[in-house]
Amino acid sequence: QQPVQSPQAVILREGEDAVINCSSSKALYSVHWYRQKHGEAPVFLMILLKGGEQKGHEKISASFNEKKQQSSLYLTASQLSYSGTYFCGTEVSGTYKYIFGTGTRLKVLA
Amino acid sequence: NAGVTQTPKFQVLKTGQSMTLQCAQDMNHNSMYWYRQDPGMGLRLIYYSASEGTTDKGEVPNGYNVSRLNKREFSLRLESAAPSQTSVYFCAATWTGKETQYFGPGTRLLVL
């Protein structure tokens, strides 16, 4: 039931781009993206709602395709501060039960 | 405005001991959640409370109990701790299940 993220891990040089994917076997009605720094709690990045709307936050944006039950997070011109583990999260429809994806570890090197 | 707070920050238990992890939020959110995160792993839902007076099992509820004491507080109890319960425990709160989750700082639990 847990959404599957790919890749599991990625290493970038500063300035490079990355895409993180989140795929669910169940219908998605909204998707949230979070970033977790080592030893800290996850922090909310953005929410994607039905309609394929693409949201942006500085150089980080995301898309959501509810028909394919997938969401993608785009990191452009990566910075050292982007390092961390990224999780997608979603509510299991109509239940208040909230689950997270498997996670993607991202490391940006100088 | 502290957001979501958790106590204790760190705890060491011996196998078989019991303890309660406390979580409180001052954001007036309806729903609260308990997750565990094992080293290098993702977040797994233990229990959640959609609203005051209700609790439901998540993906990994065995060995845990919860109490939604009031709208602000949601506690997690380990009745007989086992080494497999060594983990970092996060509490989160959200207005409804569809909204952003706000996390506490976590409780690091070591069971020997």
C-alpha cells in the first residue's frame, strides 16, 4: 500500500537537476512532498491536488497525474541545501489514514 | 506557539519495560498521528486519531496502544518494550487527513 519512490538514492553536483518519482497502486487525490534532513523531522515542501496542477517553490516544483497515480518532484539547479531524504505522502482516500512513500535519499556535492 | 511537542527526546529501556511517549499540539488541529522511522528507512504509521475520541490502527500497530486524551494530546504506550521497537518516533498533527502534516522533533528510543 505504501507508495513507491524512485530512484532510491541519487548523488548530484551543485547546479545539476534531478527528478524524484512517486507511484501508488491506489488512487491518489492529493500528494504532499516533504524533505527530511539528517536527525531532523520531515518538513513540508508542497501539496499537489487533483487536476494535474504543477506547483512550485523556488527551484523545486512538482507535478501530479491522478490518472497514472503518479507524482514527480523536480529539483532544478540543485544547491547543497537540497541534500536530504525526500518523501511523498498521501491520505488513503476518505480514511484520514496518512502514509508516506519509501523515500529518496539525495546528496548534493560541491 | 510551539507547534507539535514530544517528550521525552531520548529514552533507553530494558526489554519488558513499559513507557508512554507524549505528544501535544497547540495548532488546534483535528487529526494526530504516530509514526516510527527505523535507521535509513521511511516513515511507517503506527496509529492515528482522526478527531478527539477516535483512534485507528495504522500499518504497524502491534505492541503499541494509544490514547487521544483531548484535542491537544495524543500519547503512545509501549506495554512491554522489545528490541525491535528501537526506533525514532514522530508525532504529527494536521487539520484533516488531507492537509499538511506538521511534525514534532521526534523521540529516540533504544530498547536493550
